[in-house]
Amino acid sequence: MLNRVAKSHGLMSEAADGDSTSFLVPSARFSGWLFILSCWGILLWLLNILQMATPTGDKVVWGSILTIGILEPNYLTDNTAFRPFSDGIFIIICLIGSFLSVRGIISNVEGGMKGWFMGVKDNFWPALVDVSTDGGLRKTISVWFMVLGLIFYIVTGLLYSGWVDPGVYSVAAPCIVFGWAFGKLADAQSEVSSDN
């Protein structure tokens, strides 16, 4: 009500309107990362419900992981029942993340989701197979580190059901993070050299 009155009298600026909707329409870069994380979360939730997330068939207690053990001391349980405050809230968070990310990508990327997927392919595939692209050898090394981290995570998940194993994360996550950071460094150095 107050917003309508303020708008009709010209008391609210357009910047205030933009700020109030920017949370619901994230930037293209943030939307891309949010889309990847929320899809990964939905996959983990589904594997957990099907009791395929751990080698022992135990269920992950998302409430314990998300609150660092405050709500529940054990992050695994042999109780296979659906937990509304753990399984339910986790999937709601993932679905909200998916909705916001898709909305942000559609609003901020030319071509929407298809354009975003084509952009990911156009940025990563050339660097994977050709060292003469922007960023050179550094970009190629960074992409290969990310790919190797993902391959390690997926293979150990498929072969050993290690989808939520801290040991698997301790190998896969550094590869992916190092690859991403090294790629950003390669991009920055490529921009500096092209400016000079």
C-alpha cells in the first residue's frame, strides 16, 4: 500500500524499484553458479531419498550438515523415513535456487537457457583442446583441472556411492576451485595483455 502511494506521488526512485527486484532476478554470473549448485543439490537429494548417496545406504541428515551439527549431531542415519525438517527444507531450498537461477539466466543472458548453455560450451570447449585460445596454456590447464575434479567426483559417486563422502570432496573440490581460480587469473592476464 505504501509503495503504491509513494510511486503515485513520485516519492520512490527507479533505483529503489531495481534494488527490490534484483534479489528475485540475480545477475547472469550468479545465476549460472546458482543453477549448477541447485541442480547438484536436487541430484543429491534424490540420491539420498533412494538411499544411494552413501556406500552403506544410510541417509544424509541435511539439517545436520546445513547447521553444522546444531540441530542434529549425526550427519548420517540408518532411519530411512522422510524427515520434513531435513529432507523437506533442503529440497525447498534447492527448488527456490533453481527457480531464481533460471529466472536470472532468462532475464540476463541473450537466448535464455539455450544461450547460457551455448556460452558455457563456447568458453570451455575451445580451451580444453586448444592452447592458442585467450588465456593460452593457463586457461587450458584450468579447464582440465575442473574437468578432472568433476570426473573424479562422478566416477567415485557411480562406482562407490561416494556422493557425500568428505574424502571425495577433499580431492574433487580443490581441483575444481584451483581450476576456476587459475582460469580467472588467465582471463585477467589475457585482458591486461590485450589492453597493452
